[in-house]
Amino acid sequence: MIINPKQLQDILLITFGAILLLSGAIWNGFPILYSDTSTYIASGFTLETPVDRPMMYGLFIRLTSFNGISLWSTIFIQNLIVASLLFITIRDFTRSDLNRSYFIVIVMLSFFTALPFVSGQILADVFTSICTLSIIHLIYNDKISRLSIIGLFVLFFFSNTMHMSHLAINMIVVLCSILLYKFWRKQFKINLRHSLILLALIVFSTLFMGSTLSKSKHVFFTGRMAGNGILQDYLIENCPEKKYKLCDCIDSIPNNTNDFLWQESSPLYTRYESWRGSKEDFNDIILGTITTPHYIVRHIRESIKNTSKQLISFDVGDGNGSFGKETLLFQRIKKNFPNDYRTYLTSFQYEGKLAKHFIGINMIFQILVVLGFLLIFLIPIIHKLYSPLRKISILLLISIIVNCFINSSLVVVADRFAARTIWLVPFIGWLFLIDFLTMKYRSKKDSAQEARID
């Protein structure tokens, strides 16, 4: 296959974008780590499915690090995927100069948003937005080639299997796009066949994640109920009749989800031999709360409250503390990435210096998210709306809300859950602004030419 000069230029521009998106990791001095990174590395190199997450991202780490040569290649490939999706989004959904617009947007995203700290992290979170952008192109973009369509379906399928929350998030997003098409067919025309294929892939991907879902979904939701007090109240009301193992320790159940899930002194570990061993009790408790009217109302109320809280909680740096030599994560990096671990010793993260730097970054990011929302809602009012841009902006906003709803309602409110997609707000806001300025410039230029002719 011969690459023509235009294709070569596009490849170089996308590669440049991927390198810029490495800014967060380069600034840190090492790919950014999270506590869950340890489990992902272990699953990829031992080929064992963890109890609380799918194995696919662990396999991705092993494959893209070339079996442990370096984690830098893993985050570079993550960023290359993101940079490619951003490129075709700007190319196919705006009327601006592609090269100039892509350069401006990628620079802004790389230095003023959370994206580099999501895509530069050894964590499956980046694949949430990759799923969303893949959906948008598969159902709305009629300019991409057949080969690109096949590639996007493959990318979507594997991205969908990276995290348990993706199943529900992507299912709801695709169904919302179909509903928009059903009720506003003219404004929201979609590729219905592609939408149905996406739904089929989501269902099919449960075969890859069924083991993890079976072992953990009851624990996470019970932990969420402990955090909002529903679990304790249900036990107080029903323990005289039910003989759950939690009944004799109601007062010691943490009212914090993370403590319930991960603290060694939690009844989850003191009363049950394993997550699987808690399944019968927890499923019965969950069923009881979702079939009792006043608990249903409480679930709905807590879900709305937590979703609202999650939407405004998106600071970068959540969970990116220092992982010293005594931690299991450090030992696994040393064992599986012998070429990398000495570099980690000189990073900001290892030295515990990340937190103070994140303060300024988060202030800028918060301002840009607010401005992004203003651009998304105001520019269509003052400017003739470019229809494809309107369609993708609505679906992107839906995906952001759904992401916050699923994670905060079923697991916990955590900044990292919103940070993984909220950067799409300034991104789409800038696309509106670029399109607006481009059309204003062209209109002024055309008026000047008409004046000269007259």
C-alpha cells in the first residue's frame, strides 16, 4: 500500500498530537500510576481474571508494553488512539481548516485539560471516552471509509471490555441515539444498522466479562448502599426475620463506600470468606431494596444526588499518590518492567510532589469546563448551527451524564470517574467556536470580494 503525501501529512500530524498528549506523563517523569494499576499489571502478566475488574486492560498493557519492555509505549498507543479520533472528529464535523484547527485543539487539550492525565495514566479510564467517540463516528459520520468503519467496530469492542461500567454506559448512549432518531428523525439521522451492530457487540462483550460481573457486581452495589445508609436501614428493618451474616455487626458497617469495599476491618472481609461467598446475602438484600417502594424512592433520590455531585467532581490527581518501594504496585513494576522502575524513582509521583502541582491545573481545568458549556449552549443561539456538530455535542453531553450516573449510582462518587470524560466539554466547545469563527471569516471575505466586484 502506497501512502500519498496527504496521508503522510495526516499521520505525522496525528503522531504529533499523540506526543503532545504525553505532556502529563512527561512532566511527571513517568506514566501516571493509580492503585488499580497494580491489579491490571498482575492480570496481564499472570493471565488471571481479577475479582473486581475485567482482564482485558491487563492484556492491553502486556501487549502494548511489548511484554514488559516499557510502559511508555502503552501510554503512547493510548494517546495515538485518542489523537486519531480527535483528528477525524475535527476533519468530518467542522468546516474549518483541518491542520490549523487540530493543532490549536490538541495544544489546548494537552496543556489545559485533564486529558493528558487520563490518557497518560496506566488505567482503563481513557477507554471510556474512546468508546464514546467511536460510537459517534459509527452512527453519525457518513464520510469515513469501509476500512475505517471496520477498525472503529474493532476498537469499540475491545474498548467496551476494558471496564465493567462500559457495558451500561455504552448501552444507554446507543439507545439514546436511537431514541433521538425516532423522535427527531430529520435532525438526528443515524446509521441504524451500525447502531444495532453496536448493541450486539455490547451484549456479546459480556461473554468476556461475565466472570468478573458475576463475582463483583453485588459487592459494589452493596458498598454503594452502605455509603448512603440504605444497607444499614434495611438490615435494621429486616434482621429480626432474615439471618444475614451482617446482622450482628450493623453498627460497625462503614458509612463510606470505599471503606466498606477495601478496608480490612470491613464486615465484607470479617464476615465473609470471599466476595463470592457474600453473593447470596448481598443479592437477597439488593433484591429486597429494589422491590420495596420506600427503598426504591431512596435509591432514586440518592442516585440523583450522587449524579449531581459527580458532575461537579472532576479534579485530576484523584488516587495518584506516591507508591513507594514497600507497595505491591512498585514491586510489580520492578518485576515486570525492569527497564522502567529506576525511571519511576525520579518521578514527581514517587517523590510525592504531584498533589501540589495539581492545584493550579485543576483551577484552569474547572474554568475551561465552564467556558466549554457556555460555548456549547450560546454559539448555536447566535450562529446558524452546523447540524453535525449539534448532533455530536448532544450525544457527548449525554455520555458524560450517563458516565456520572452509572458510576456514582452503582459504585462511588470519585473525581477520576468524571475526569475521564468531562474534558470532552471544552473540546466540543472549542469546535463550536472554531466553526463559528471560520464561518464569520469566510462571510467577511466573501462580502469584501463582492464589494470589490461592484
